[in-house]
Amino acid sequence: MYRIRLHGRGGQGMKTASRIIGSAFFAEGFEVQDAPRYGAERRGAPIFAYVRASLRPILERGVIRRPDLVVVADESLVQVPAAGVLQGIDEHSLLLLDSLEPAEVWQERLKLQGPVLTMGSQAEGSSELPTVGARCAGAAARLVGVISRSALEGAIREELAGLGDTVVASNLETALASFDAFASDEGRVCPPEEAQLAPHTAPAWVDVPHDAAGISAPDVHGAATSVQVRTGLWRTVRPEIDAERCHGCSWICSTFCPDGAVLATPEGVPRIDYDHCKGCMICASVCPHHAIASVLERDAS
Amino acid sequence: MTRALLTGNGAAAWGARLAGVDYVPAFPITPQTEIIETIERWIEAGEMDARMVTLESEHSMVTAAGAAAATGVRVFSATSSQGLLYAMEMLYGVAGWRVPLVLVNVSRGVSAPVTLEPDHQDVLAARDSGFLQIHCSTCQEVLDGVLLAHRLAEDPRVRLPAIVNLDGFYLSFTREPVEIPSPEAVERFLPPFDAGSTRFRASTPIAQAVAVLGGGPYSYFRYEMHRAAEQALGVYAEIARDFARELGREQPAVATHRMDDAEIAIVMIGSFATKAMDAVDRMRETGRAVGLVRPRLLRPFPRDELQRVLSGARGVAVVDQNLSIGQGGVLHAELSAAIHGQPEAPPILASFIGGLGGRDITTEEFFEMVEVTRAAAEAGRPPPPRLLYTEEELREVRKLQGIALAERHEVGPGEAHASRAPEGSGS
């Protein structure tokens, strides 16, 4: 069985990528299971999706614990513990990162036993990354080695139908280019032999003790703890205020900011709280003087 | 017939579409919303001829569903978790009206504390309402279950509403290959709804579900619901035969896997049962006589069939993804009542609580549950109930509690305080 996990941020198309890979496997005659996994969904938050494919009916369910292939659309997720990008990776797992840094750097940095591949996204000049999902899907399809170019193409047409010809065309172009670029790595993903799980290690079950209600009630006693949660880590794009152009009408940007992350000095000069700004860019769109620029997070000063 | 990749939610919507439902009262809730969104798109595109109305709550939604069903049209709706709980008064209500309708519940653990992930607490809260219950373990079963539920609920011998249950995430958002039957095949199995005497019209008003005092009439009407649900067992067997004939799939009230010579049986419901199947297969490879029993029908409870398939087993591991607070696993208690005192009944019925709030159940844990049950059978003494919970999970909670405690010390007990202004706010 092939077990693939895809990590990205809400909005990068990882769910769609998992569906493209799933549909392509299905077209090749595989039994398939694909699913996204998220909590309280929102753009920019870490999400992941997974795909299982096998020639036999799939009885496994839920999160993939020992992936054969992990695809990461956003390298900044590697350092976010909650994203769990490296969970269950061992010497057999292939890690594919969308990153401008070479694979060797990542291999060394993460001290990984298994193979690492990277793909750069230099071509993308805009602050939107509309086809990163397609690039991931194209690469993954080639790396498993059992998906044909035409099955990939069919899957993209199927999954993106309804988004219009232009979107389909640009995703096709990206995905197929990515598929072609990984020709020399075709079939690098090797599912292990199905493990004989007996004799097994018994789970370390514990008797949950009785605790006094003061401890066992699910209360949060601290106030304003949301300040501690650095939601700024979700950001892929950041607003940057051009002081030259800013007229100081901070009631506009600070009012429209859904997260209260545009603060104002007593003089009315807006300042962005990058610890909590999620990069939705509403401030940029409402600024009457076009004084707020959208800057890719990795290019930010 | 086509075979396509569908989520559990997509399969539920396809079930409603193929059943040719007339009326869909709706209210959104995660992880169900995709069902009503899908149906809404089809209606909008003219691919499905039904009326959808968004109500202001699940309580009103189930009321509308019951009222519409009383007019003799085919009704479908869907909800989850808190939505089902919010509708609870009307679940009992419309079941008492004796109107057939199908309600899909996408299982999700109930608050508090709040979660989005699944267990069966929500649907089991509706256990005694008079709704029949079909529990699914694959996306295919969701589509099939909606068709079976309509036919079962509408049968004049039954005429009770039915819930089709699927697990959030593990089925609701998970795509699997699903056979979508042709409308012709479905119509052979599920002809248009013949409402019979169910013909409520504004122009010819009737009093639906009148008040009865004194206990005698009340007992009669309530017990008649019970009788109808009991009848539903036999009716289900009939329609499952029809289903197999017309649509080519077996959907028995109690599904079994490798039970023929099984000494130890796992009993559970829902999507994790496929994981149990996998574990059973692996254990069989090492020569262990283990099997799986999965009641698809939970209301009515297929007592006789469960007695039959479990008779002769030395021990049973009951896995409950629910917790009756102060009692234990609901399925365990129900199964105990069903087999107690029966000849050939398994002497050991071990209770395991697992998978609460979407907590995974690993293959090793299935192995261990079987081992614990086998050891108990050897010793002739039932093991204490066991929550599937590891040392590591408890350590993790202790860590969170440590943080909460530190926070409490910092803030002080019950002390009012202004919210802290973030740095740089200048105010």
C-alpha cells in the first residue's frame, strides 16, 4: 500500500492535491482513500491531507503514521511543531519539500536518514501561489511511479472542473512540468513490505486516576492567553506599510483587520502586530492610499 | 452503475438524490454541511427535483421534517453532534407522530469540552427516541444505508423515522470508491413513497399526536412504537434481501467477519470496524481464532442474531466509542442484556472504551484487547472495564494541566483583571 501525506497551509491546495493524486491512482485501477485533516479551518493555518492507494481493499483508516512519501508545500511548516510534518518519517520515507534550498541542506538540517528532494518555486513572482498544489501533485504522481502522465492529466481535469478553463490550463501546465521534472526520480517511493505485526508490543495502557474536579474540569484560568498564540506563524504573505504614503487614517485599516492586529499609536500611525497578523491582506485592500504592500513572507525583511 | 470516489458526505447526498427525496430541511454544522451543500448545488443545477429550506435551528429542522413527512412526501435531512442534541425534543416528537423520514447523523463528540472529531455519543443520545438506527463503516454503506433507511422507515408495518450514522472525518471527509447504482435499479428497490394514511393537509386538518392523560392510552401508543421497531427487524431482513437482489450488495443487520470458528469476538460499530477487520485478518495469519461482529442495525437491536453469531465464543471484546457517564460502554451493557442467561452465551464480555473524540485505535490495541479477553476467558473472570489510554497520553494531559496551574498561580483565584493591551498599542 502507498501511504502519502501532504502538508501545507489552508489555501495552498493540499486537499485538492490529495484528491488529484487519489483520482489518478483510482484511474490506474487502485483502491483509494484520500482525506484532508483540519481543525477549525482557516486560511494560512497548518493543514494536512493524506492518500492511501492499494490494489487490495483498504481497511486502514485515519492519519498515516508511517508515511512512504511526505510532501511539504510550505517549508516554514517544518519548524511548527503542531504541523507534525516529520511525524513518523523513517529511513524508508521520502521527503519532498517546496523550497529554494537544496535537498542536502535539508537533509543535514533535519538529520534525516531517508531521501530528501526539493523543488523550487522561483517562477512564481506573485504573492499568490495558486498552483503549488498542482506542482506537489505532479511531483508525487511521478515519484510513486505507477501513475501515467495521462492519468494525472485526467485527474486534474476532473478535480478542477468547475474552476474554469484558465485555472485548469495553468494547473495542468504546472503539474505536468513537475511530473516531467521528476522523471529521473520515478518510482523512488517504496512502500515497505506489509509488516508482520505479531508478536506485538503491548500498548502502554494506563488506569486514568480520579482527580479532584478543580483539576479535572476543562477550565482555562488565565486571561488573555490568546496573546500567547502566535498566529502570525500562519502567514504566507505579510502586509508592509509604506510610511511615505501612509496618511495616518489608521481607523480604516485597524477597524477592518479581523484579528485586531493593526494597532495605532496615539498619533494615529498604524503599526502591524506581526505576532498575530495572519496575512489575510484585508488591510491592503481597504487602504485608500495604497500604502500597504503584499510581501511574500520568505522575501520579507 | 458507476464506481467513483466519494466522501461519506457525498455518498449520503447521493443516497438522498437516488431516493428521490422531495423535501430537505437543512441547517449547517461541521462535519455535516457538505451533505446539504451538495444537495443544494444539485437542486440549483436542476439535477435534483427537491425543495430545500434552511431552517433557523435543528429543532425547527426536525419539526419541519416531521411535518413534511406527515403530508406524505419523502423527507431527508442531516445533522451532527450538538445539532442532534438541540433537536432532541423533536426527535422524540416526530417519532411519536409515526412519520417516516431519514436523518443522517455525522457523528462528532459532544460538548463539553468541545471537539470536532468523532465518537458515537451524539447518536446514542438518540437511542431511545423511536428513531431506528443504521450504522455505517464505509462510504458505500452510507449511500446504501440511506436507501435502506427510507424503505425501512416507510414500510407500513414500521412507519418510524430512521437515522443513518457515519463517523465524522473518518467517513464524512474521506473519499473511497463507491458504487453509485443506476436510478432504475434504485427505483426497483425503493419505489415512490406510498404514504397510505399519512396525508396531512392544511385544508383537511387533523390533530397529529394528541394529548393523552391517565397512562393507559399513553402506554399503548408508546408500546406500539416499540412493537413497530421490533417488527422492523423482520422487515429489515426482507428488504436486505431485496437490496441484494436489485443492487447486488449484502447489508445484513449484523455483519460478521471470520466468525465461523472464532473463540474470541470483537464487537463494535462504525468506521473503526474496518480497522478491527484488518487486525482480525492479521491475527488469523498467526493462527488465532478471532472474528468481528458488527451490528449495522442498532435500533431495533438485533438481539437474536447477536445471540446466534456469538454463541459458542469463549469471550467477547466490546469496543464502545461512547461513554454512559457513571455506567460505562452503552454497547457493552446492551449486549450483556441481550445474551444474559442464554445457553451457549460467551461467558466473558470484556468492556473497552476507545476512540472518544476521534482518538485513534491502533492495530496493536486490537491485538491487546483480544489478548486481554482471551486471558480472562482462561481465568474465567471478566477483566475490569478499560479505557484505551496510554501513559504518553496521560503525560501529555499532565503537561497541559501544569501550564494551566502555572497560569492560575500567576493570575490568582477569581481575580478580576483588565485585558492586557498588546505591546505597541499605544493606548
